[in-house]
Amino acid sequence: MRLGFTRSSGLGSIGSGPRRSPRLPGVTTRDRDFFERQYTGIEKNMLLHGWQVTGVMPTASDPPGAIPFFYTIGLTSHRLPELIMSWPGRPETATQLLNGAGRIQVDEGPIEPGPLDNAANVTFKVVEVDAVKADIQQAWNFYGDPHRRRTNKIKLLQLVWPDSTDRFPGQPGYNMKEFPQELFAPLNP
């Protein structure tokens, strides 16, 4: 998978100063310059909007049927869980859904695992995900822990969306063909 795009939304300034990207062993100067530009862009979005939504799109080297996924970077700075979702549709829709859930956290406090009824008029199930195992490397790099040693640094929640009959993956009759999504953690009934 490759990093696709970034979009952001949220609240105003978070008040953090400039941050340097981590000095990763074996990374060339050209790659460091690329990472510096990436982190500068993330910081700019965080200062303007509060967080950023990052998309990871399948490439030709991924297995057939790989599904894009999207996650936030910046909510950890507000002491809130980052959010992730698997989404095969339009990237703008995933961005709107994650931004809506991010706004809920900022306005009402951290989202807890279970149903979430008021994110963009969709009832999601929220599932806690092991952030160390999730493919959110850009977030780990940004928060200065590229090797994921501080395992409690990032809390991550997945928004799992229902099919058109309000069934979730694993429930009898769930339409995986029409509503494919990767689960990053087991979905409890």
C-alpha cells in the first residue's frame, strides 16, 4: 500500500511548536527531505484544523482485493484516540466520516468502543485496535516513535460501518461483496 493523500479538518491551533522528523537509520538525505516535507504538512494541517486524515491506497504489489484505509494523525495531541477505517469508496467520503467522528471526540470527549450513532448520520461500531500492529506508520513516525517502542503512545479506534441492511461484518446476511472492509480487530457482537 502507498500513502495516497491527506485532507484535514477539526479545530483550531493545538499550540505545538515545530517538530523535526525522527532521524531514521539508513534513510538517505533525499528521503529525509521528503519526510521533513511530510511532517511539515502534517503540522500545518494540525495547526490549521486540529488533525489530518491520511489515506493509504492499494498498489499493484498488494494482494487482489486490497481495500484502501484512512486514519487520522493529530488527535493524539489532544489526548484523544486516533481513528481508522477501511473504505473502498470515494476518499472524500472517508475523510468526511473520520472528520465527523473526530469532531465528536473534540466536542464531547473520547469515543468509547460500541455503537456510535451520530457520526455523519451513520451508525458505526467502534472497535479498539492494537495500534502497534496497525499500518499507521506515518502517525508513529510523526509522534517520534518509528519503531513503536512506546506501545501506549497511540490509542486507535476503528469505525466499522454497516451494510445497507444495518448488518456488520460477521453477522448473518452481511453483504461483504457490496460493502467490503478490512477489520483491524475482532468485531464483538
